[in-house]
Amino acid sequence: MIGRLVPTPGEGADAMTGDGLGLDASTGDGAEVVVGAILFVWACIFSAPTDEEGGGAIVNVKVAECREYNGLSNVEYPAINCRKHSAILTEFGGVGDGKTSNTKVFRSAISKLSQYASDGGAQLIVPLGKWLTGPYNLTSHFTLFLQKGVVLLASQDESEWPQLPVLPSYGRGRDAPGGRFSSLIFGTNLVDVVINGQNGTIDGQGSYWWDKFHKNQLTLTRPYMIEIMYSDQIQISDLTLVNSPSWFVHPIYSSNIIIKGLTILAPVTSPNTDGIDPDSCTNTRIEDCYIVSGDDCIEVKSGWDDGPMGGGLDRGEAVTAAGGDCSRRRGDSRSGLQRCS
């Protein structure tokens, strides 16, 4: 059954404006563990766009309050857009027992809901349970919503993970010369995508991949947890992300991005588990995130110089971050944006 999602009357605000608050470059080496508060009250701004009044808007998207009326308990959240249509994963045969693979269920559900992209968009609600799944691709004008207490478990069956070519701004894989595994939640060439919840959890079950990395058994680069490519208007918010195989959140070649209210957790000894890595992106805001990782908490990237794109896209990039805490193992911090104490 497809329900309806409507905006709360009179609510919604432009949440994506802010002031540049200064940049403190901090780098380090070795494997020292740095625990404390990262002062996310900084901004890294390169040719930042301005709004019509010249006030320096960082991300040009709106946020509205959305409410879900389909019999579920009080699903309400801020989002860049509310959806006209809504469905629950169990309507497509999902089984939340932590053992049954739901890869085909997610793919089928998103495919069917994509028909509403031109009719107000659609939302897929993941209800309480433990949902084992391999990777799946999102669609435009779409919301993936995880209810409170939900756990998405990433499959450790490599046959469920599609293989992708290397990123053009890198030219080769990070873990191996060849291609890479798809990210768990993936999308490309999309507009208006929301991934959020009531602090539902996505568990990448990364120890399987970390072990292969340490034993030099990888023939492809490890998957990331969330990756959105060549897209515009992205929101990733109010989730708990744990134990990614590699990087957690990787928007790339994209614009107008909100990342807010994430709790990101991985052992400080886990390899390359960067928290949030905006990569060759324009207009990104990162706010109120708590990150414990085995590498960088936040790193602004633009590929490698030896890639076919010569170090990323030649585009202005504005990244603003405010509020949050970070604990990380100091490692390769190319951007120097971490400021830990």
C-alpha cells in the first residue's frame, strides 16, 4: 500500500546559509590517537557562491518539516523535500531477521517507487528489525527513511557486491590497481535524494574487509558505506553509521549537499575509515556530527593528480562545517581540516 507524505503547513526554512568561521590547518603523522572535541566551527571556502543579495549562501536548498500518515508511529523529520507517496519495506517482501538477504527486496522496492519521481516523489520506510542487504542504487526525488531501532547490516557475501570502474579523478583503485566494489548505498546522476532516520543504524560489518586489507588479499578497492555521484540536492542526516569497510560518506562530483546529525563510529585502528569525504563537490554543509574513525574525521578531496582528470574537477568548492566532536587516529590528512584537542 502506498501512503502519502505531506509537509507541515507554515514550516520549513533555509537551513543552508552560514558564515565562514575561519580555518585552522592541522596535520599530523604516526598512529597517535587523538581524543577530544573537534572544533567543527570552521569553514573551508574556495570561490564560494553567493545568494542574490550577496549574503554568501553556502548551500541553496530548502528544508521542510515532513510528516508520515500511513499508520506508523509519528514519523516526522526535516527534509529538503517531502514526498507524496510512501511505502514500507515489508510490502515488498522484506524480512528483518538479520539473516535473510534483502538485497533484491531493496532493489525491487526502489525500482517500483521510482515511477513516482515525476509525481511528488516517494519514500521507502525501513521498519524496526535487522535487515541484511547488499548494495542497492537510489533514485531521484526519493527518501530512504530508517525508523528508530532499525539496523541495516551490510552483507559479507562478495557475490552480492557489484564491481565498478575506478573513479575518473583517481585513475586507479585505492586498495588495488583495478576497479572497486559498489558502495552499500549508491546513486549516480540523481536529483533530490534524502537518506535519514530516527537515528537508525547502518552497520557496514567492516571487519571482514579490514582483515582482507591487512592480509593483502584485496583485488578490488573496498566498498564505501554511502556514495552519491554526479548528483544535486542531497541530504544525509540523523543516522548512526558504524564499521564501514572503508570511507563512510562519500559524495563525489555533486552539489548542494547537507550532512547533519550523523554519529559515525569505527575502531581507531580500522584502516581508512574516513568519516565524511566530500570529493570534487560544490556547496556542502556538514553540521552536528560525532565521529570516531580510524583515519580522518572529515577530509575535503579532489582526486589524485595522476588520475585522467588531473586531480579532480576544476570547480569552485565550498564546504562549511559547524558543531560536533571527533576522535580519530591521525593519518593522512591532506586537507588539514581536523582540529582536535
